Amino acid sequence: MHDNVIFRSAAFGFDKREVMEYISSICEVNAENIRRLNGANAEIAKCRQESENFRNENAELVAKNKALEEEIAENQKLIESLNEKITELTEKAEKVNEIEGAEEKANQLMMDSLRYSESCIKNAQRVSESLNISTKNKIDKAKSCLNTVSSDFKSLTGQLEQSISEISQRLAELSKGLDDSGK
């Protein structure tokens, strides 16, 4: 309000018109101040409402943030668990690869040994056939030799029989000659 207002004096007191103008101006200022105060109060109420909304949103965001932090912690545990499983599976895969490699080598060795054994069998069959033919030839040769020996033996036997017969005749003649000379 206006301080130290001085009204002009009139008969019977102050000038009514001046006082009324002053009151009117004060009312206008007061109305303007009330309007501004109401605007400020409305702005304050709006700000309080916004503040309340922000607090509520903040509380919701804090709750969501907390939930997200918990979810992140759970996901980190899950990630750690999955990383451990990945490591475990990687180790198992390496072992399986080693086993498959060893199995492949064993299969290769089996195939090589099978081929080698088939080769040995074929060689043995060839050698056996060669031995059979050689043995047959030797048997045929031995048979031929035996036939020759048998013929020679028969011939010798025949000659021995003849020689024995001749010796028997001579002995018989000698024996007869001795018997005749002793008589």
C-alpha cells in the first residue's frame, strides 16, 4: 500500500473525491495483486501438482529401476551360468572332437589293417597256389622218378632172379658134380 498518503483538506475534512479515487486505485491495485496472487497460487498449485506427478513418476521410476536392477542381477547370474555351461560344453565338444579324431584314426587303422590283411591273404593264396603247383610238379617228378626206380627195381629184380637162377643152376651143377665125384 501507499505509505504516507496525504489528502488535501476540504471543508469538513478530506476531499471525498480524492479519497474515493485513492480507494479505487487501491482496489485496482488490490484486485491486480489478488489476480496475480491467484495466478501465482494457481501456478503454485500447478507446480505442486506437477511436483506430485514428478514424485509419483519418480517413485514409479525408482520402483522400475529397482525391478530392472534386480532383473539385471538375475540376468547377470543367468549370463554367468550360461557362460559356465558354454565353457563346459566347449570342453565336452573338444573331448568329443578328440574322441571323434581318435575314432577316425582307429577306423583308418582298421581299414589299413583290413587292406593289409587282404593283401596278405592274396599273397598267401598266390604263394599257396605257387606251392601247390610246385608241390604238384615235385610230386609228379617224384612219381616219375619212382616209376623209373620201380622199373629199374623190376629190371634189377628180374636180373637178380636170373642171376639167382644161374647161381642156383651152377650150384646145382656143382653139387651134382660133387655128388658124382664122391660116388
